Amino acid sequence: MVLSRGPHKVERITITLVPTAGEASFRNVPSTFSAVDRTYGWRQFEMIDYMIVPTKISRKEIKVDIFFDARQKGKGNIASLQKSVQSFVKSKVQTEWKGLKLGSISRATAAAPPDEKFKRATIEEILGASLEG
């Protein structure tokens, strides 16, 4: 993983989660979407800031983009950042993302995150539509 260049770039990973508990799994789709503000926002975990944006929800898998940025920059922090991201995903799967099993984690790539005011339907609105088969 290489820390991104430029003031507006962050790192992005895509994780694939597999539903294990039927429709109850879809209540725990990861997201940093605020229904009040109707935007995705940044949150903090250890030494990283992160934003979670679901990109695909189907009966077989849920794909989620996690945008993250280290609070402390520098070459010496790359290994710590990798460990923090893995720790973050594993802790969330075990605690908050009940009914979902980790399928895969992509490599980190430099990306521009969605604008904080990125508008998208709530998970409830998405799930109100028919799920992909």
C-alpha cells in the first residue's frame, strides 16, 4: 500500500461481505451514511479516518468501498496503516456487521473519495427495491 499523493487523495479498498443470516444480514450493511444529513461522512478508528460507501447489495454478496486516510503521514506509517485497516475490518465484522462474513479485501489504491455531500439513497430505500438474484 502506498500513501496517496496530493491533498485530495486517499486510499480505497473494496471489501466483499457474504450474508450468513438471511434477510437479517441486510440490516447491518456497513455505511457511514447519515439519514439526517443524507450524506456520507468521515469517522475515526485508531489512526485512520474512514468513509464507508456500499456499492452493491445482492442476496449473494455485499460490496463496500472503504475510503481511508492516515492522520499521520510518512513512510514509517505505511505498515501501521495496513495493520489498522485490517484490524478495523476484522473488528467491525465481529461486532457491528452481524450476519455478514468477510469474503475478500482488495488491495489499497489511491482514490478521490466521494464528496462529503455525496447524495445516495439510504440502505432502507435500497433494500425496498428488489434485490439482485
